[in-house]
Amino acid sequence: MVPNPTLNLFALVVFSLSWLAHITVCDDIDEQPDAAVTEEYVVTLTEADFYEFTAKQRTLVEFYAPWCGHCKALAPKYEEAARILKEEQQSPTALAKVDASEAPNLAEEFGISGYPTLVLLDQDGKERIDFPAQERSTESIVQFVTFHDTPAFTPLSMDEYTALSSIPVDIEQEPNRKFEIFAFVKKGTKRDKYFTGFAGSQRGQTEMTFYKIYVTKKEDYKVVFRRNDRSLFGDERLDGALDAIYTGKIGVSKKDQNSLYKLTEYNLWTWMGEHRWPFFIDADNPEITPMNVLLQYSKVPRTGILVVRTPPNDEDKQQIKEELIEIVRELRAKDGIYVVLASEVHGTGGFDSDVNMLFVKKKVLDAPVFPKGFRPPQSGEPNRFRPGFQFERQWESSRQQPPKETLKLFFYQNKGEISAQNLKSFVADVKQEKIARWQRSSDNLQVSTEAEASTADLFEIVTANTFESAVLDGKYDVCVLYCLREEASTADLFEIVTANTFESAVLDENYDVCVLYCLREVQSCINVLTEFNNLADYAAKYYTNKPIKLMFLDASRNDIEDMRVMSFPTLVLYPGGTKQIEDGKVFPEGVTNLDDMVDFVDQHASSLDGKDEL
């Protein structure tokens, strides 16, 4: 896309991340199509006939400049897409183009900052959707138009709404009606427009169907969120009403637009996200896991989840629900805490066999700050143990810049009996920081990743000393798995650090500590481990009597305090006297060999004063 030299970039206010405009700048204005294009299906518009034409039908409009190379290259693709849509797809959407250099008023009105820009306009001009700039092919144009040809909502009269509400929904036969959203709005109002845009942004949601009912001036606006899955909402008192009523804002506030995780006020999307779950979420359902519930959306639940241990039988679960329902309702409404019931949980660290309640609390932190021009390591294996990993990737992809905040999870255990009073006190104690948090650490881990779930209880550990008596036993068939454990081998010259020992071992004012965050089973980490061991050998030989430690943390089994660790392997040097973890020096991208590691240590270790020891 070529910048428009006559206009400044303007700010486009959006109401959902999925409505964001994507703008790509083209620096090649000499690109030419293979042959001249004879236009038969694309309509050329000017300022004189633009509004008359677009008022008659939905229109995809290309704003172009005659000197733009990418515009010339797009022309045959755009013409072919127009032909397919008209002749093969019978699409009601017309494809048109406007020479923006000859239509400055239109270019300014639509905020055209580069060429080509494609904009989809609905028939009444109330919905505008920008075509993704990076996807300009015949196929992607056809897919984009046909996708948006599907009505975003179904209009209903009040009588039709009443009739529809009286018929039970079988979600096995109609899975798209698991959730139904009915907007009661006054025609032509901002809410009418916002709901149309919101419903359009949710095209492709396979479990949701949207409807619009126009009301009179005397009738109130509301949105009815109907939850038709009776396996989740079978008891209106204990699970939640069939119809949840919303009367707040549909669009996202400006403050919430600029925040990935913080929620200052509900909008329709975040409110629906919270109300799609019953008061008690049953994690014994194989399709539900507590962490998936917690991390389904970035902004909700607002505070976190509370996992409560329950017997596996339905009768006992029902009794616990009856006892806890009032406090659970209060926690959902007041604090935005979801309550999850589980007899046992695989893949949720901290829910040990003697733990009856586990509170997983969300904490929003400022995004890690790196020196100007510094590129943090992004190669290797992504750090999927960062809870906001996917959200932050999506944000950066859609906005072309990283978010200003990140997410951290804090785990708290309670081994007391399950009662309404204990649950309430537990949450209050966590809020007041009266309880020490639990960390996923290899020296106390019972359940870590889903793949490792419960294996600690299902096999025995054998050592060299016990091998003969345990394995060569005539009474038993013995299967032995030989593998690397986290303990350092005799060949390892570095130390092992865990989440529990991290602070005391690493933030030691008397030592410079270099930590390798890695996964032993990943090839890129295995290669770096060899070089890291060579660094330890080098330190033993040439940093004699210098207070320098080298440590390895197995990231697959330990929580990581340093939020700057975005991928594995990552090396960080914490100079002696470091008070805050974020003050450690991150090795830059590409530091994977001994020479680079030595240079970095020589530069940043406080005990070396930036001097090469050789």
C-alpha cells in the first residue's frame, strides 16, 4: 500500500478488537500487472454518483491511485473476484472502485491514508468493515465478501420473538442456537447501529445466533442473552436464569479499548463472556478444564477462578451447590470470580490431593520494559506458560504493536473443610495477602502439565543403589523407563534452581547469577545447554575466586518470575545486588555460543567491572 501524500493518518475509533483496521504501507510503485485489464464487473464511481450507488446495495469499494503499482497489480484480481461473485456466487454485493486522487472529499471522509484501501459498506452506510490489507488475492476477496453476505442478525417482530421463545431448543440439532442474543432497540439509534456492527463482528461464531427487535419510543432498550444448553443451565436458581438481561453499553469504552486485560466497565461482549458460564462450572465434564475457563477471554473473569473439590457423584455435588450458592452468586457479581467444581483436576498446578480449594488469581502487570533498540529473544520454543501468551500475540498482530500490559497468575491453596464461611474467609484472606502463594516448582510438584498429570502417584522411582533389589525381583515383571530427570548430571557444571529456591539463590547480593531458562526436551535448548555447560567450565577456569554462579531452571516444571522470558532458551544475568527481578540483564537474540556468552558476562557481571578477565 502506498501512502497518500495529501492526507494525514486519522484515528479510527473502534468498538471491538475484531473491528480494527489494518493498514500496510507499500514501497513499490512500479509493480505492473501482467496485462491490461478490461473491466466488465467492477464499477467505477466518482464523488457525483458514489452515494446514490452505494445506497442501493452492499458495496466493496477500492480506493486507488492511478500511479500506484500495487493498485495496478490488484486490478486483475479484483476484476476476477467481481466476476466470480456475480456469476458463480450470485452475491448481492457489488465491487466498485474510486480514484481517490480525483475524489479528495471521499478520501478524506473515509480516512484513506494509503493505496489501495478496500472498504465494505452495507446498503444503508451504517456498517463499515475494512478489508485486511495483507490479504489481497482473488480468493481472499471472494471469501471476505461471501462471509459478510451472511446476515449478521435476523430481524424479528415482537410476536415472532414471543413465538420463538415458546419453543424449546434442541442444541444437538441446532448447535448455532446454544446462545441466542436478542437486542430490543429503537430503530435508527446509536444502539441500533452498534448492535449491527457488533453482530457483524461475531460472524463465524458457531454457537451464537443474533436477532434484532425494534421497539417503540416508550419501550426500554435491553439485550436478552438466552442460554439454551440445559446441561449447563438446568436449574435456574443454582445455575442461572435461562434469560440473562443486559441494559448496559454495547460498545467498548475508549479506556477499555487501550487495555488488553483491565476491565473498567462492561460492554456487551465482556458481559456475555461472563454470563456464558453457570454459577457452578463442572470441571469433571471432559470438555471443560479450569484453565481454559480462566483464559477463554482476556478481560473476564475479572479476578480469577476458585476451584472447589467435590465428590464425583451428582448427589453430593448438588448438596455442595445448595450450601454455597449465596456466596458464589456474591463472588460472581461483586468480584468477578468463577467457581469451578472438580473431584480432581489434571493440568491445574496446585490442586494437590490434600487441597480442597484453589484460588487462581489474575494480576495485571506492566509489560516488561527493554532497553531502546533491544530485541528480546523470540526464537526457539515460545513460553506458553505465560498465561497471556495467545492474547498478547493476537493483540500485537491486530494492532502492529505489543500491548502495554501482561498477565500473571497467582495460586493459593486451602486445605480446610468446604463451607460457605470458609470459602468467603479464604477469598478475603487472599485479597488481604494473608496467605502465601503456591508456586509450580519441581521440588513440590504433584501435578504440573497435562501430560504429566498424576504420574508421580503411578510409578516408583528407582536409583542405582536400589536397582538390583527392586528390578531383579523374581516375583514381578518390571518395566523401567530410563530418562533424564531434572537433577544435574555429573557432567553438568551448573547448578539447578527451582521456583521455590529462585529468590534466595538468584537475588543474592553477593553473587552475579546467570540463569538459563530452558526446556530439556527441546532441541534448541539442548544445544544451548551444551554451550551453557561450557560457560560453567570456562567460569571455573578463568573467573577464579569471582562470585559468579551459573544456574539452570527447567521451565516445563517451574513457574517463572521474570516476565521478560518470552521464549526458550532465554539467558538472563542478575548482577550482584539486584533487588528486582526485572533489573536482570537479558541476553539479546542470537546469543547461543560460548564466545557471545563470555562477552556478555564480562560486560554485565558486577564482580568483573566490565573488564575482560583474559
